Amino acid sequence: MGKIIAIANQKGGVGKTTTAVNLAACLGVLEKKVLLIDADPQANATSGLGLDVEEIEQGTYQLIENSVPAADLVLQTESPNVDIIPAHIDLVAIEIELVDKESREYMMRTALASIQDNYDYIIIDCAPSLGLLTLNALTASNSVLIPIQCEYFALEGLGKLLNTVKSVQKIHNTNLDIEGLLLTMYDSRLRLSNQVVEEVNQHFEGLTFKTIIQRNVRLSEAPSYGESIINYDASSKGSENYLSLANELIQKNA
């Protein structure tokens, strides 16, 4: 049965989508069958894997609505072993539409049950908020991976997110684990970056991935070409980092 991992942080710009796309691609290269679900109305994970968002007719919106079978929403990508359920701007409306539905927090979980066995990993790229969309993702997942930017405000908001995870564990999904905290946008030349790494490791020992994602120009360029870092520049530092993360994840779940 495939492991479902939500990549979540209510702070924007911490590397959620970058991590979702590149972790999925690197797991694929390591011969794992992966499904990436774009659960962010900005649809950056969809375009980041080379799909034209304008041409998307159905995706995560229909998945959560349970109006189309999950298997019919899956598209193949150029990345080996990686499929995607894409997002579209329509996804913005889903939170309003779910408000008066019964069991609204479980819609995604219900929808994914039919295809979970087809994959080794299902990765959900969450929106930068703690709304119903993210709640659906956390309720459907086995674990949550939290990217943390190596910046001054990094730890601000982390407490809030961990409290949300706790309440989801208590009320909606007792099996939800924390897969790990991932330090992103690390710059070894900056004292601040090193301080954040030190602090996170000190406060969350055992919860933090050994792999640290470094600042890398190629990593920033890749999405504009609709490619993952491993397709765009396999020899770059970013590619090295995400392959290391994928290996660490596989070993952790072996």
C-alpha cells in the first residue's frame, strides 16, 4: 500500500512545491512509483512538471468533490515513474463548497482509497494555509513533511502548524505521523542560516532530516522550464540534495 505524505506549512515561500515536485521526481528516478497531487490552487506543482494549467479540465477539485473516480484524474508526466493529479484555479472554490458537506474533512481520503495500492508514494503539495484543503490532505495522509526555510521567521508559525497536526491526530486521523522537518534554502555563508539549523536540530532532535536543501540557482530556474531539477540539471547541487532526501525517505520507510 502506498504511503501518503502531505508536504505542508502555512507559511508561503518555504519550498513546499519545490520539495513536492523534486522529491517526487527523485523517488521516480530511484524506481519508486509516485503520484503527485497538486492541492494548491496556484497549481505550481502542475506547471512545474511541464503541464499547461490552462488546458487542465479536471483534477484535484473533482477528486475532493468525489465527482470523478480518482483513477480517471491521473495524468502521466515526463518524469519517469511519476504521475500527477493536477490543479486548476477552480480549486479556490472548493473550501466554500465543502463547508456544509457531511464528513467534509474526509473527502480526499475516501477518493484516494481506490488508487493507493497503485503507488509506492503519494505526495500531496498543500496550499500555504491551514484551511479545509490542507485539512483534507492531512486527514488523508500517513505522515506530514514540513519544509522550514533557513530564515529569521522560520520557527515562527511552526508551533501553530504542529498544533494543527496534533488536533488532526486527535480528531480526524490518529495515524498521522510527522515524517520530518526539512531545512530548505540553506546558505552556508550566512550566520543566520547556521543558527536556524542549530536551533531546529536542538529543539526537534530526531525529527529533522539529515539532508539540508541548499540555495541553488538551478533549482530556481527549473520550474520555468516545466522540469524537475533532476531532468533540468542532474549534476546540480539541488539535484544532489533532493536525491539524498529521496534516499533518506526510502531508508526511513524500509
